[in-house]
Amino acid sequence: PSQLYEKCRDVVFKCRNISNRYPFSGGDREPECGHPNLELRCDDFTNTTKIEIVGIKYKVLDIHHESRILIIAREDFINNGSYRPQIPIQDSILNSELFVPGPRNTNLTLLYDCQSSSSLRIFPCNSSNNNNVSITTDNIRGDGCSANARVPVLQSCWGRFRNKTLDLEEALETRFEVQWEEDMEACWKCNASGGGCGFNDSNYQTVCYCPSRFESSSDPNECHQSHLPPSSAYTKKQQ
């Protein structure tokens, strides 16, 4: 519909340094304009962009559209610290079908109230629901732990953490990268044909909204003009 074309093609999500269109919705962008799991929210109080992924809230620090990279940080670690994350303690987006970890991450495993033979460091938890948390880079589930979680951090942060120039809180409060799996080729084709990209919840695919003077073509991701003006040769013949 032409109304959705205008909303999805022209309306931009804006919040401080974040500005984006498809495949994101949120803000002034209608739900039909983006993937339902890529809805952004602007916190009016802090003027920061937020996103929720599999029940965990993240602060969006940057978006690299061409490489489909989101740079995010866990909001509960920012607000409460790794010693008091939201309950229940969950993995960071690794159970999401839409996202894969970015190429510059290192995955840590946090083991609460237990440790393994591969634990690198252990930290006491003060004023929290847990006594201590130990850190390992192995993908393990420690026996007898009160909780455990896998959390990616940037490799640069991990190097500073190992060299003890960055503490655990600082390492987990910084950023890490995730890459969204949504195929952008269909949207590029739609934009090139003059359409506006949206998302169809029924078949989970990109949809191309066309303006009023256009109509959908045999390719669902393209628009074409429905009424072309007469050619110059035809005009001269009529004269």
C-alpha cells in the first residue's frame, strides 16, 4: 500500500547518534517497516537506543548497516554489574536465531557459586544473590552452579582483562558485536526499483511497498511503473 510505502521508505528511526531504516522498526517507524525482533526503542530519559533480544535488554551503541553489525552492551550489567544481573541469569543472545556473534568477540562463561578446573579468575560477589563468580573461556556448564551464562566481549577487552588492566565489571559493561542474519539483498532490490522495504510477519520475508504510480512486478521485491507516458515516436505519428 502507498501509505506504508511512505512510512517505510521515508521515516527514519532516530535517537542521539543512531539513525536507521530497514530492517529496523520502532520510534516513528511502523511495525510493518521492520523485522519484529529488530524493534529499536529510544529511552527519552537517557536519549539512548535500546533493543530486547530473547528477553534480555541491550543498549545499542552503534549500527554498521553494510556489514549488518550491531554493537551492544547488556543493560543489566551496565545498571547492576555482573554480580547482580537480571534474574534468571541468561546467555547473551547466543540462543537467538536472528543473530550470530560478531567476528571480533571472545566468549566467556560466567559460573556463579562454583568453579571449574579451567577457571581463570574468581571474584567475590558483594551484596548480591550470589557468593562469587568465576570466569572461563571454555563452553562448559559447571556442575552444582547456582547459575551460569555465556557472554561475549570484544577481544581487545579480553586482552586487557587477562593483563589485569581491566576489571570484570568494566569488561562486561563495554561492548560486543552481533551480526543480524536478515538478508538485505531483497531490500536493496526494492529500493533500487523505487519501492520501500517492509516485513511480512506471515511468511517472515521482506516485502516491497510500492508508491501509487507504481505496482508490484512479477518479482515481489521490485516495483514498476503502471502507466508509462507515450513515447515520442507515438506522439509524432498522432500529429
